[in-house]
Amino acid sequence: MDFGHNGSMKQNTAKVLVGLIIVFVGINLILKAAGIEFSFFFTGWWTLPIIIVAIVSMTSGGVGPWNFGLLLLGFWLLANQQDWIPQWFNSTYVVGAAIIGFGLLFIFNPRHQEDSQEREHVDPDRSSYRSEGRRESHESRGQSPYSTNSSSKRDNTDYPSYTAVFSGQEIRNSADNLDGSTLFALFGGLTVDFRDARIDHDIIVDASAVFGGIDIRFPSNVRVVTRATPLFGGVENKAKDPLDRSVPTVTVRCLAAFGGVDIK
């Protein structure tokens, strides 16, 4: 799948942003060694990584509920540290604004609409993989080596959104027509197994791991490619590349900030 100029621009923006952070840290160290009194470590500087992680996530994978909430949290903490918030301002305003923002994002989610439109343009050469994906799905629902333990959560949503915040979660998805997914782990671990799902067209999976880890498993009859933005984290794609070039492509857009994303 070709994301065109817009996808490349988002990736370049994320790289420039991360590069600027590294440059600023280096300049600060050099000036400090030279005895010049200058520092980026102002009051509340520790909130900047939260804001930066949110911005990088937005530029690389689009605006979503979690990076929007992370950005709002970062700005709120920074404003509180800098005493920019007037005394009459109640934190209830922030909570209310966050709830409204989340609601609007769920209503007007552009990524789901774009992916649904892409679903209509399925390559007819891939029709043979529909039956193969269906057969693999039924086999996996029985005694399959792909099956996880009984404590795993089962789901058959076509466009699921899974999160793990300060916790761990294991999900096995068996969707009849997987259309994409959004995964988010914050100080937690998330394991998602899509090997029981049927994938007969190109899809996009957004995975964001912030101080956490995400493990993703895909069936063997798809090609898995990554668009990764690692920020003091790592992304590893261990999925085997099928010999047939006409198979559906799963593009995993990853953000790994002090965390990791593992794909098989």
C-alpha cells in the first residue's frame, strides 16, 4: 500500500521533531561544559517528554483519543508547574474539556473512515486468499498451535481498539473481516493475536507503546510492514514475508516511546 506524499511528510515531521530534541540536549551539555549559564531544564521541564511523545504520535499516526489525552495532560502539568493557571480556574474545566474532546474524536475519527474507504478497493487477484484466510480462521478456533491460554480475552470486532493502562491484557481476535485496529499501552503490556482473524485486503494497525510493550501476531497469509517512530524505544518486525507478492499487506504504524512493539 502506498501512503503517498502525506504519509512521507508525517514520518519526516516526526523524525525532525525527535532530531531537534536530541540536538537541544547536546547543545545544553556543550554550553554547560563551557561554563555558559544556560539550561533547558526550567521549572516543569519534565512535562516536555509527555508533550513531545503526544505530538510525535499525532504526526506519525494521526490524532487519536490517547495521544490527544496525553497532549492535554502534558500541557496541563506544564501550565500548573509554571503557575499559568489562575486561582479561580477549577480542574473540573479540564476534565470537562477532555471528555468533550474524546467524544468528538470518537465521532469524527478520520482514520476509521479512511480505512473503510480503502476497504472498498480490494485487489481481485487476492480473492484466493479469502478462502485461505477463512480456512485458517476456522482451524485456529479449534485445536490450533496459534491458540493462546484460556485466560485470553476473545473478540471478533472488525475494527477493534485495545488498551492496557497500568495493567496487562491478552486478546485473541477472530474477526470475519478485519478492517484495521488501534492498540495503546501505557505503563502496561498488551498482547493481541490476529491469527484467527480473516484479512483479505490491505489494512492499517496503529500501535503506540508508551513506557509499555505491545506484542502483535498476524496470520501467515499476509505481508507485514512497519512505519515506526521509536523514541527511546524499539520496534521489531519478525513476521515472515510471503513469497506471493499479491497477498494483502498489513501496515503497522508504530510509536515506541520508552517502550517496545514486537510483531510476528
